[in-house]
Amino acid sequence: MAYSLNVNGKNYSVDVDADTPLLWALRDVIGLTGTKFGCGVAQCGACTVHLDGQAVRSCVTTVESAGTAAIMTIEAVGSTQVGNRVQQAWLEQEVVQCGYCQSGQIMSATALLNENPSPSDDDIDAVMSGNICRCGTYPRIRAAIRQIAAGPGFHRRRLR
Amino acid sequence: MRRFQEVSGVAFAACAAEALLAVTLAVGSGLADDKIQPPADGTLKGVADFQSIGEPSARSRALFTEAAKVITGPRCINCHPATRSPTQGDDRHPHRPPIQAGESGMGVAGLNCHSCHRFKNTSLPGSRVGSIPGAEHWLLAPASMAWQGLTLGEICRQLKDPARNGGRSLADIHKHMSTDHLVAWAWQPGAGRRPAPGTQEVFGALIEAWIATGAECPS
Amino acid sequence: MSAFARIGTASLSRRTFLISVVLAGGSLVIAPRLVGPAQAADATALTPFIRIPPAGKIELVIASVEMGQGVYMGLSTLLAEELEVRLNQIVAVAAPADPARYAHPMLGDQITGGSVTIRGFWEPMRQAGATARSMLIAAAADEWGVAPATCRAEAGEVIHTASGRRLAYGALVDKAATLPVPQGVALKPASEFQLIGKPARRIDTPAKVNGSAKFGLDARPAEAKFAAIAICPTFGGTLQSVDEAPALKVKGVRKVVRLSDAVAVVADHTGAARKGLAALDIAWNRGANGDLTIGELERSADAALDGTARVAFDQGDVDAAEARHPRGIEAIYRLPILPHTTMEPMNCTVHVRPDGCDVWVGTQVAGRARQAAADLTGLPVEKVVIHNQFLGGGFGRRLDHDVVIMAVRVAQQVDGPVQVVWSREEDVRHDSYRYLNRSRIDIRLGPDGMPVSWRHRVVGPAIMARFLPVLFKDGIDLDIVDAAESPYDVASKRVEFVRHEAPDGMLTGNWRGVGPTRNAPAVEGGIDEAAHLAGIDPVEYRRRLLGNNPRMKAVLDLAADHAGWGRDPGAERGRGVALLSAFGSFAAMVAQVHVRPDGTLKVERIVAAVDCGLVVNPDVLRQQVESGIVYGLSAALYGRLTIEQGAIVEGNFDDQPVLRMNECPLIDVHVMASAEAPGGIGELGTPGVAPALMNAIFAATGKRLRSLPLATTDLRGS
């Protein structure tokens, strides 16, 4: 049957099986390719999207389980205040290398900062350890989140 | 755990999954010292099997010991860890990715249980893990209900202690064990996972009989 | 591939660059060409690298691929510096697959790898910019009737200094094209650099933080289908039979494709394709390797230590020195099979038609991919178009194009374009593996405790025999033995190579850090063992052996200083050092570990000091070194594939873990200022990690580790 998905404020009808991972509905049916496939088993976090503001792994979230929740992807997260700040901090700290994992990293960091505007290093570890980066951008991701946590007027500081 | 061999021809004989436990970076596990081991088979005796034990307190202890095959099985005890981080699998290895369930037992904003564990099991055809477990309100047991690292007697006394069991009476405990949907999940754990022994019905009856015989705890 | 570097540097010194400038399609097209002395007169084949249009941005064609290493940024900086334009006046575009025109000047093929991109284009890119600038100034001067020397170029304009008159480059392209092309225009001295060596934001990253960057998996040709693939799990095995019915019952599945060694399920979306594939019960002929086990391969590699060796490096008289000096260390270092696990799993999108073939893929070898597609389809190579995408990580995996071959074979049975997607499990189980390595190191010490002889026997595959035969000489893979001789002053040294290949059907390839990653553990572990035997501090011991290597010694001192070497690291802690001279660069690394009595290991800090010659972009350099370190940490701690019943056992990040944020140590990178020609940076950070950790664990616990990964070692009771 066809499912109606609300993605980035728009409704889409996707005619797929109930157990189809949201990831493939987004990428292959709707055509929003910013959400990435990395492992398919919720190990790497590359496919992270927001469901009613909560970070979920879209590779293990079925279309059925997404239901009527508001889905937000990397393509729209920059339209939110926190998402935009995360993207800017990512550029300022020159986080990105190959970039493939960064959609998921940014979605996780945004979900973290939405609820916890000043995360400690332990808080950062607790959330961001769910996202794998093979280029090794972890120290700069930490620095970028710290930059946001420190608020405006923050200047680039030594990387951890 | 096989010891490192400096000069032997094959230094890598230990299986990878087991060997990886030797180096647990940042997430301590202490699994090797756990006193409780998962049950060896999938059977669970019924209440009737214990009628021959005449002395009520001995029967009570035997009933609890049997019910503990479920309680200390990996399907239950993985989410009753000693720390606020769940374990996984029949070998109870640290959850991957590492999870800090926190005070709430739900994880933290940005990575909570529901980031992956949805309202029912999600099958992952073709993967080694088979499925991601799921049920409504998936979460870690509160810290006061940690079971890993305890003896059977310690688990039993904790279960009965309202200060540590969420203020439950023995009747509440029975109801929880025999009807709760998260407990029920242990018998429908999804592809790639061994169910708890027996059935929830038999398990519930064992708990009921244990209470009826005085809710005695093994030493 | 710093072996690449040596050969490449030698060949570069014998060659010169010829800059061609023509008007084509209304744009001024500048083409630097590498010409050997014999071909100096032949400048007919034009390779457009730079286009200056009458209006709009200057186009820089990048022959290398962007996989995170910052090549778009690096090459744009080189051009902008000499052409006198701002970075935002340049747009970088991917070159077509055409090795005849876009071959890397050092490698002789259109390959991105071996940390040689900047080294290869360092001269020609600046020369092209300087030549074009000189011609544009001449054109403007002619226009104004003034002497060129009275004009200067700035931000894409020529300015007559005295009058302040200005003309944009775009307005000058027609006239410039009619002028003679000056050769040998002087390049700026480093003291006048405005862009090179200065911090500047990368140009490829804004699209990577908003989801708009297009990787291979993001190719979406119209009407594309999606395929999931299962390749025979045993190496060299074949498909026996499969009933396609269960897959065809899955909603969205269109077709089951049978290949001799694989099955693909084609569907409307990848989810349906994966579900359909999982529904199949595929019978495989397991083939000659059907019973293979990792134990067998490990034993075979060990036995090869006593196999027939070829001498790859010989200096002094090792036999005589060993006869005179019995005291020393002899040790065997063992390295496992490693996957690459690029973050973007293998994939390739192909549209095969009777009259042509389009391929969308992120590859480090576009030319080879194009040729392979042509060979398979029987199409002329000009009819194959490779649409190179961003690479979601390379690390050497995308130096092989087996994935393109497989995808074309699937696409030949599909009407319209099809995106073939490897699951993570297929990606791990059908990699171009870093194969097993064995090193036996024999270091003899003189009466003063310092080494008098160095014998290093390396057992490994000869990847260059197939990959780049120019680096396979007299039976020796010059990459596999690279840096095996160490940077240390030892009177007598010998490196021996025993070729030891993986079973037939198992693809082995290049892995970040290539040869030096194989040799660093034995070289740096061995010298550490020698220092311990001599009773001399490991840093001081190395310093005494670097009298002829001032750049190496300087980075050692820098790293040791920043790491607090010599100060107490604290209880249960230890520091270890490792050096590397490779890729035309120098690196020193100090790791600090904490080993608890229960065996828990935490890597607390890694301090790296590097000398990469002149730095094009200091922040990209730091990124690359950090990246190399983290990649090396994952492998050192966890990396190891096993084989049972002929198939790779591990398949995903749960059973083949990689480093996560909570395990990532503090990383400090210190860069030595240098005016030397640029060296490589992409692979520089990886090789030293494992030996620095092994040496640190020895310092903390007294346990001398000689096998990787560290997670297979029980450190309890240390």
C-alpha cells in the first residue's frame, strides 16, 4: 500500500512495502539523496534523520514505523536555527573531509544541541559515538560542537 | 581468553568476538567476573515439576531458581546491566554502538533507545544480526534493578525490595512478569536472537508459585 | 607509494613542462604538458587543464579525484597563486576519464593515490598559471600601448599601475591567444606567496554539510533501477543455481540477474532489491578455496619467512657484520588481513546501450574503469563516459575497479540505467584486501649498543606486479619493501623480499600508507627493542642514528618536546615513539597509553610532528595527518579479518569495529616550516600509529607486542 510521509514539510506518497527502511524511501523513491547509506544495521549513523525532532537511524526505521511523524533530513536542517549553526561551525572548524558521513553527524549533533545547548565532553561522546567517520574527523566534530556550546563570539580554539 | 603468544606460528587463534573483549576502550564491562551465566538450553520446567519438594521454603527457592533461567538469560539481563550501558548478544558484550542510557534509561537526546529500537522488531534481511529488537517504550531497567554481577540470591532480594523494584508489591511483580509487554518480548526477540526458555505463561506461573510459597530467595 | 615518489621524482627531473595556450570555444585554454627530452617538439596533443572564459569563473580541470584529501583546494591554490586570481574566481571540475591526456605526471596513468597529487602538479600547475598571467599582461599592455613591465595582475584583472586602468582577464582572452607562448616564465619565490601556505577554507565542503554533494551512490540518471548484489562468498567460487521466484514476489522487484559468480536483484528501490536478494536461497559452487581457513593462511605466511628471498636493498656487508656481532635482537612481526571500509559502500551506476555506455562512480582510476567498460561491452573506448563523483572515502579501495566491472556485467542484462549497491557485508567480504604481512627483523649491536647491521625480511604480496608494473622490478615489489630499510644510519643494511600471494580469486590491493604501513611496525618496533637491549632511551637512541638525516631528527625532537618525552606519564601509563620517512615527507609520532590492571587499554594522546616540505594549505595538511592517525588507530586496535570455510567471517561495524568518538585520543599535529618541495601527506599519518602504540604499551607494561590488532592481545595483569 502507499504510505504518506511528511518530509521537510512536504507530503509524499510512497508505494512501498511496510517494512521498507525509510532510508530507501527517502533516497530512491523521493529522491532526497543527502541521507546516506553506510551499514544498514544502525552501526554507523550515516542515515540519521529527525522524526518529530528525535534523531533516528533511517536504515532501521521502517516506513510503517515512521507513521505520520514529521521527518527532517539534512536537506532542510539548515533552515532551523540550531541546524544552521551546526553547519556553519562545521565549515569554520573545517571538519569535513570526504564528507560522506557528515549528513548523519550533523543530524546527530543538531538533535543533541536542540535538547542540550551546552553539552559536556561526556554528553558529546554519548551521542556522537553512534556516528562513525572513517576520515577521522572526530576531533574537529568535538571542536565544532564545543564552539556552538560556547555561544556567539567564540573563536577557534585548539582542537581536541 | 587466550593469552597473547609472542612467537607462536598462529597468534590469532582466539575468536575475534571474544578477543575483542580484552580491549574495551572507554566502556568497562567486567563480564568475565559475572557470577550468572546464561542457561544452557531453551527448556523451562513448569510449577508441577516442583510439587515433589515438600518443604515450602525449599520449593520456593527451587521455583525462583527455575524462573531465573529467564531472568538471567541474555534477553532480559542485557538490559539490566551493572552500568548504565546495555549489553548485547548471548555473550553479553558491550552494546555497539556504545550507549549511555542515563538516569532515564532511554538514552540521551541525539542518541536514545528509540533512535534504533522502534515499537516492534525490525527485521534486517541479509544481515548477520537478523533484526533490531523493538517494542513500545524500549528502555533500560533503572539502575536500582541492575542484575549483572549479582548472585541469584542478590537478584531475588532486590526483586522483593520496594526501595529497589520501583515500589512494587509481590503481586505487582507477578503481574509485571506474567503480562508486561517488554517482558513478553523475551519470547519474541526477532530474527537472529534466541528466545528466553519456555513461555511467558509458564514463567508467570513459576513466579506466582514462588510468591505463594513465601518468595524465598536462594542464598 | 613513496616508492612511486622515488621513481616519479627521478623521472620528473629529466623532463620539462611545455605550456600550450590556444583559443577554444571562445575561452583561453591553457594546457601544461609533461614532455620527455625526446618528445620536446611534439606539442600537438592538447590537454585542457585551465579555461579562462570571456565572462564568468575560470575553470580548472582536476585530473585527480576528491575523496576528502582536499585536492580541489590544493590544485586551485597552486593555480590561483601564479595566475593572480582569487580562489572564488576558480571553479574546479572533474576531468573526463582519459589517461592519454590526464595521466598523473609521476604515475603515468590517471590515478589518484600514493600521496603524489600535489607533488606531481606542484610545478606544472604553477607554471601554467604564470604563463597565462604573463600572456594576459602582455595582451593588456599591447591594448594600452604600454610596456608589460609597467602592468601587474591582481584578482583576475590586469592593472596599469601608473594610470590605474584595468582590464578583466575575460576581456583579454582573444588577444592573448594571438601572442607567442613564453616558456620558462619565472615562478614566484616562496617569500611572495599570497595563497600557498596560508589558511583558506576548503572549496568542496559547503555542499557536504547540506546534503547536496553528489557521491557515487547519489547518481540518479532518469529511470534508474537499483540492484542489490550477492557475490559468491568463497574466493573464486561460482553460482550453481538460484530460484528467482521468491525475489520476484517482493513488491518492486523487477528482475533477477545471474552472473557466473554473483546474483543481483534489480528493483524500483534499493530496499526492495535488498529484500528480494535476502529472499533468495542461492547455491554456490564453493570452488578451490571452499575449505580455506585463516589459520591455514597464517601458517602459510609464517612458512614463507623461510622462503626464497630477493635482495631489495643492500648496503655494507650484513653477513660479515652479523658474524662479528652476535648481540642483538631478532623478532617476527605479524600483520593481519585488513578491509578498507570506506564510509560509502562500493557502488556503481551503469547504463549500457547499443551505442554507448555511461558509468557513474567514484573511482581513483577513471581511465582503467573506462577501458574495462569498453572491453566488457565491446564498445569503442570513446563511447564510454565515466561520470566521476565525489568519493565517500578512498583509502586505496577505489584504486581497484572490480566494482565497475561487476556493475557493467549486471547492467548488460538490464534495460536502462541501474545502480548496483553493495551491502556493507558484501563490501567487507569482497574488498581488495591489505593482505597478511610478516617481517623478520635482525638488528645487531656494536659494543656501544648502537646498531651495526640491519636485516629486514619482508613477506608480502607483489601488488605492483598487476597494479603498476613499473614498480615491480626483478621480482621485487618496490612498494611493499618501501621504508623497510629504516631512516637510521646503520653501516650494513639489507632488505629481503619474499613474494607471498593470497589464494587465487582473493583480490589484494593498496591500503592507506601502502608499503610503509606494512614495514613501520617491524622497523619501529625493532629499533625500540634494540634501544631497550642497549639500555638507552628510545628517543635518544633514534637521535643518535639520525646524524645524516636532519629533517627526520628535527621532527623527532619537535614531537618529543610537545609530548613531554622524559617526563613521568603517570601511573599505568607509557609513551612510545615511531618515525617515518616516506612519501617525500617526514613524520614522528608519540603515543601515550593507559593500561589498567584489568587489561583495559585507552589511547590518551597522540602527538605528531611532520615535515612535508612547503605546505600548500596548512589546515588541509593537519586534517590529513589527523585522518591518517585515526585510520591507523582503527586498524591497530581492531582491524583483522578472518576466514572460515573459504569466506570472510566479519561483515559490518559490529564485528569489525572502527574507532568511535569516545575512543578518539587527543591528537596534536605540529608542522615543521620548510621551503623544500612538497611531500605527500595523505598516507603519512597512518604507518606510525601501530608501532607508536606497541612501543607505548611496552613502556607501560613491559609487554612487547609484535602482532596486530592490539585487541587480540590480553593485557590483563600488566
